Amino acid sequence: MKWAGYAACIWSLLYIPIHIYWALGGTALMPGVWKDEAKWAAVNWGASVVLLAAAIFGLLLVHHWGQKIPRFLMLTIGWVACLLPIIHAVYGYITKGLFLAGVIRLEFFDFTAWATVDVDNIVLTDLLLFEPWFLIAGVLFGLAVLHYQNGRKKKKPNKQSRS
């Protein structure tokens, strides 16, 4: 499953361009206009840095450089990198699905940062673009962490007792 680390790296890198585009003032796929454009830019620059770190981490899980980092740290970061996006996706699918079904309202979401917002656009963009991205990212990181775990177990020296 070494491919999963490379795939997690590429998957993370693929999400950076839209964030840079938004940070530079682009409006495609935007469901509205933010009140504070500087804050929106900062959020997107920050997301780009986190995604770059995630891409590097994906490589650490499958390259020998990752062996130099303490195992507990790699596993902790790895499982967080797996679980957070999966939880994000599941939460998004459930809440947006219940909203579309008319079961709940989205009043619990904080839209105060937006000057204008098209809620239907947010829901559809989340369900069709962003939540699938998060789900796939979580699965890829999970597979890469499993590869890391299995690889580290195999490389441990066998302890044989001397007679």
C-alpha cells in the first residue's frame, strides 16, 4: 500500500490551487462574499500551508525519512490525518443531507463572516465537491498509516535469546 502515501500527497497538493486562487481574490465556486476579504485570504493561505504539510506527511509515511521520526508521533499524526477528514465528511453528509431532506435547518452554522451567502450553493458544493475530497483524503491517509505501521513492524529486529 505504499501507493497510498503518494496518493495522499498528490490529493493534498491538488486542493492547494483553489485555496491560492481564493486567497488572491478569485470567486469561482464561492457561495457568496465574505465581509472581511483579508480574513478570507488568511484562511486560504493557512489552508494551503496545512495542505502542503499534509502532502509532505504523506511522503514521510512511505519514505525512509519518516523512519527517523518517533513512531508514536508518526502514528498519532497519521491517525489524526485519517480521522479528522473522515469525521468532517461524515458530519457534512449527515447535516447537509438532513437539511436537503427538510429535517433540519442550517441555523446552527455560523454565516456571520459572509456579507452575502447562497445557502443552497454551499450545501451542494459541500456535498458534491468538498465532502468527497475530505472522505478520500481520510481514506488515503488511513491506508498510508497502515502501510507505515506494517512496514515498521517488519523492520524491527528479531530478539532472540542467547543460550
